[in-house]
Amino acid sequence: MRYLTSFVIVLFFVQSIKSQTYEVGLMAGGANYIGDVGSTYYIAPNDFAIGAIAKWNRSKRHAFRASFLYAQINADDRNGDARREQRGLSFDNSIKELSIGMEYNFWDWFLYDGKPQWTPYIYTGITGFNYGAQAINSNNQIEAYADKWNFAIPMVVGIKKTLGRNFVIGAEIGARYTFTDNLDGSDPDPRFGEGFGNLNNNDWYMFTGITLSYTWGRIPCYCAF
């Protein structure tokens, strides 16, 4: 709770933490879904995703991070195995997510000595996302019947590098394990349709792309936590 409170203070009262280093930037790339319709490949971006990112580099090894991501996802059984191809379902959906958590650097990330820096990193936290709940209609097509919010656990790996003194470029692959099995219409509200597929596994969605951020601030004091 202390970490979360500190991060909120950073985001909304920037003028009070001029001694800290922080970043703001953009995310762009591709998205794909993993579930009961279409391809069974885990990393196969087939639609676009774009967003914004902010970080507070609290030490050389960790940063608090918040992001917003908008992603289109779609799948078609024609791209799946023989059983799915015979079934012939397809769907489109959109994801609007807000995520907050901690990024851990495998190597020291120190932006103040003027030397080039790079490091692999991992990120996790909690994600809240908005999506269209789906169901199969009377024409055997999947369509949205409600706008809903749910939660996901992000699991991200990436690598980042400084560009000059004030810019950082990164590349990352991130899976989101959701707490719903209905991004694809496979587990709808019974009032709107019947389920199909494996109802014991929730859906996932992936982001694969790059980040570009601007960083500034004086050397922080690492003594507090």
C-alpha cells in the first residue's frame, strides 16, 4: 500500500517531487488474443495496439509504472486447426486497459552519468480493462451484447535502451491473463447464448511492440525505500 500511495502522488502531484526521475511516452505495436476461436499461436499479432506509458524510476533496479493501452483483437477459425476450421466462427473485439505495477531491471539503470544504458526488464501488476461481452446469435455469428469491465494480470518481458540523454526506446512482449472466458463469445451470460470450447480456461491477450519515452529529473534519493 505504501508503494501504491507513493505512485499516485507522483502521477498527480508532480510539482512536489522534482528531485525524482520520471518518464512519459507512447506504446505502439500489435495485439492478438488466445482462446477458443481461431489460431492457437501464442505470439501472433494480427491487429493494432497503441497507448501511453508513465514511469517513476525509484531506484536503479525498479520503477513504478502506469499505462493505458487500446487494442483491437480478432480471430477466425479459418486460421485454426481442422476442428476449428470446420466450426467456422470468427469475432472482433476491442480492449481498453489501464495498468499499474512495478518494472524490475535486471541490470542497473542509471541515467545521470551521460553513458549509454540498456537493460532487460520484467513488469507485472494489476490491469483493469473494458471489452465487449460476446455471444453467438441466431445466425451463428459472434457479436457483442454488453460493455463490461474486468481484471487481468500482466506478465511482460522487454529490453530498453537510452537514446541520447533524454529518450528511452524499448521493445516488449506482454501477456495479459484475464479473469473472463468471454472475449470470444465462448462463455456468455446464459440469457444471450450458449457456451462452447473449453470453459475451464480463461482468455488471454498479448501486446507486442515498442515504447518511446522522454525522461527528465535530478538524481533521486534512494534512501526512503
